[in-house]
Amino acid sequence: MTPAEDSLTTRATRAVRWRFAGTVVGAASQLLVGAVLARLLTPADFGVVALAYVALGLAQALADGGLGGAVIRLAVLTDRHVRSAFTGSVIGGLAMAAVVSAAAPFIAAALNDAIVIPVLRLLSVGIALRGTAVVADGLLRRNLDFRRAFLIDTAGYALGFGGVAVAMALRGYGLWSLVFGSLVQTLTTSIAQLAAVRHSVRPLLARRELGDLLGFGVPAAASGCVSYLALNGDYFVVGRLMGAVNLGLYGRAYGLMNLPQTYAAAVMSSVLFPAIAKVQAEPARVRAGFLTATRLTAMIAAPAMATMAIVAPHLVRFLYGPQWSGAVLPLQILSVAGYFRALYHLGGVVAKALGRVYGELWRQIVYAGLVIGGTVLGARHGLPGVAIGVSVAIVFMFVATGQLALIATGTPWRLYARVQRDALVIASVTAAAALVARLLLEGLRASNTFVTIGVLAAAAVPWTVGLLRTLRAPELDPSATLE
């Protein structure tokens, strides 16, 4: 291994460790703060804010223009690139914030809820704030500086939601506690990212440098917008056809399913993208990185989703109270698809890092159509029907992005399946242990609290053993098994 390779490997390993620390803290914080807010607020409060974010998330992706990702991916990044990207992202953020504010009445009409108008207008300020820090965030990730990223993200969430949102909810401000919590989080993280990186903020729009940035950024942004539609099309349909209360329940179910596996995938994908971008001309290293990330993510996601499906009836009532019981069955259904969702993100990351953004784009378009269509059809059968429709779309995306990544890295399907085999075995053992613990504790008529703790404790034993074996395996680098 050359010194350059060793340096990148060391930095990537350190980045994974810090990203993992951030993941654990972030997941625990979201679970704890989410449980507190869910007991102070109503499903309708969460539903209205979720409706607003259906529009805001798409606006944010358009405002970014893919410049953050381009800053990470460009092989040679100059000061003129940084200044042009910063100027473009600030202009895009301000322009999109103005558009959202002006279009709020029309967006609210489309979402079928007038209360969304003031929520949208206030939250649009966050788009402008975020535009100032897009480049700083990209530079942190380009440099694999996940230690500072972890500290910034943790502080922002703690101050925004753990501090402001909870305090306002206790004083009876309802959904506005979520709105102001989000704004404070965005403001805090944006200021901290700019302070940490301290790149030049002198305005510049250089044609050549913008061409370099937008050559990747535009198709990446288009793919991101379509991806956002796919990930939030179900929210739009549920909110419009079934109302804010059902959207609040569905959002809570999806969020719980998403919590363990998204954070597992986030650890890998956030480090994988800049790392692969740096070695994109070395196919063997790209393939090794992708398969190793797949193996580790599978080992986290498969047991987590199996456990979630089993403990869901008691976990929901323990965390949020009986008023959230309608989220139980959708959560159990979504947990089946959660494993596939964790892995399909990795395929998309590899495709983007290797410049195959158009291949991912058409897959995202089909996926968005399947999500929206599946939600419309499933809504006839309530939230469980919606969960089934969305799950079918997720499985499609797993196959589609998996194929794209395997072609890009020259990996056969049999090897891709092989690196997931141990995770599925451990998931089966974990599920069995969790189910036995649940049935025993239910037989003793234990409370939701004790059943939840008992099931999680029983599942943790085989899950931990499997994860430790995976981390210690000498063949963790799966490229060594290629024939």
C-alpha cells in the first residue's frame, strides 16, 4: 500500500468512527426528543409540519443546485471553484426562499390545508440560511472531517429541538415549537459550519468554474429532486387524501422504521461518497469499498428491522403513548422493507461518485412513480395499505440501484448476495430471540416499558455477537474473494 493509499484508508477509517459516533448520538437524541415532543404535541401538529416539509425539501434540493456534491466530487478544487459555488448557493437559497414564500397559498391549496401557509413562509427562511453553508458542509465532507461535522450536528439538534422545541411545547405553542426548533437548528449548524471551514466568501461567478461545478451538480440536483419526490410523495398523498392526523401517524411509523437503518446507511454513505470520489480511477478499491460498506450496513440494518417489527406494538405505546397506536401496523409492514431501503442508498452513492448520475436519475423517476402510485392505491385500505404500496416501491429501488452499482463496479450478483448472507442469518436468530422474549413477557402481563426493554435486550445479544464477528473477520475486504 502506498503512503497516499494508507493516508486515505486511515482518514476514511477515522471518518467512519466519527460518523458512527454521530449516528449513535443522533439516533438516541432523535428517539429521546421525539418521544418527549410526541407526548406534548398531537399527531395533527406533526402532520401539518410534515406537509410543509414535502414542499420545503424539494425547494431545498433545487436551491442547492447540486453544488455541495460537486464540491466534494471535483478532483481538482480551486479557490475560484469555492467562491463560485458559495455565491451560487447563496443566490439560489435567497431566490428559492422568496419563491416558496410567494407560492405558499398555492402550495397549501395543493396540500389541502390552509394552516400550511404561515408554516411554509416561516420555514422558508431556513432555505436562505442553509444556502450560506452548503459549500462549508461540502468541504467538511470532502476532507472527511466528520469529527467537526459530528460536533456541529449534535449541537444544532440539541439547541434547536432539544432546547427550543421542547421548551415551546411545554409552554403550549403546539406545532410552532417544531417550526422554531427547525429554524434554530438550521441557524446554529450553518454558523458553525462557516466558522469551522472559513473558506473565502468573496462573491464570484466564474463561467469556467461554474461549468465544472454544474456539469455534475445539475444532473445530481435533478436526481436529488426526483429522489425527494420518491421519498416524500407518500407524505403528500397521505396528507391530501387522508388528513393531517393520518399523516402524523404515518410519519411517525416511517420515522421509526427509518431511524436505525438510515443512520446505519448514513454512516457508510456519507464517508463512501468522498472516499470513492478520490479513488474513482481505481476499480478494485471502489469495488472493495462498496462491498465492505454493504456488508457492514446489512449487519446493522437486518437485525434492527427484524427487531423493530416484533417490538413495534409495545415500543410505540411506550415511547409516544396510546394515542399513537395507529402507527403500529404500518411500522411493522415498513420494517420488512427497511432492510432494502438501507442498502439501496449505497448503490446510489457509488453511482454518483463514479459520475453515473443519469443512470440513477431514470431509476429515481420510476421509483417516484411507484411510490406515489402505490400510496394512492394503498390509501383505499388505510395506512397499512399505504405501507404495503411504499414497500413494493422500495424493493424495486433496491434491485434497480443494486444493478447500477454492480455494473459500475464490475461486481457479480452472487458476490453481492454473499456479503449479505451473514447479516440475514443473524437477523433470523435475533428475530427468534426477540419474539420469544416478547411472548414470555406478554404472558407475564408486563408493561409496555418492560416488554420493550426485555425484547431489545434479548435481541441485542445475537446482534452484537454477529456485528463483532463481522468487524473482526479477516476477509472483511470482500474484493479478496473475487475470482
